[in-house]
Amino acid sequence: MFPAGWPGIGLLSLRSSVAIALLAEIYGHRQGLPGWIQGAAILLSLTLLAGYLTPIFAATGLLLHGLIWFKSGGSSAAVAIVSLDMLAIALLGPGAYSVDAYLFGRRVVVLPPP
């Protein structure tokens, strides 16, 4: 669940690109969106970038991105691309270079002798 090496770097770059794309989407529609949506998107971008509870926040990001799309008129093809990337993150997980890997990653289990 927490691949290291090149796959981990790939997941880190995927998380980064989704966080940056979500921030760019918010910036582009900042006039027509309420402040709570903007704040939620910024918080969501930071958690995705750090890799904290990634599958949960990526699924929440899908819902938030749909709300942004609905509020702004929804005529951009970039919305579909970012949504597919968020779905990929939700299904693949955060990778080894994340807070999730630090909190829930591989552990050495030492069993006491019987």
C-alpha cells in the first residue's frame, strides 16, 4: 500500500498535481465561490499534498470538486481530468512519501518466544 522508489515518487507527483490543480481551480473561480468552499479546498489541498488520510480526503475532494464545478457553471474539461486523478489517488493510496506511510506504514513485528 505504501510503495517506495519510483512508484512512490509517482504517487507524490500525482498528489502534488491534484493539489495544485485544485488550488488553480479555486483561484480561477474565486469571485463566484463562497469563502467556506475556498477554505475547504485549501485545507484539502494541503492534506493531499502531505498525504494525510489520503483515500478519505481524495474522496472528499471528488465531492468538493463536483460542488465547485456545479457552482461555477461546469464547462471545463480540466474538471474531468482532476476528478480522474483524485479517483486514482483514492484507489492507489498515498505512497511511501506521505504522512500516512509514517503513521500506518510497514512495521517490524517481533513476537516473543512461546
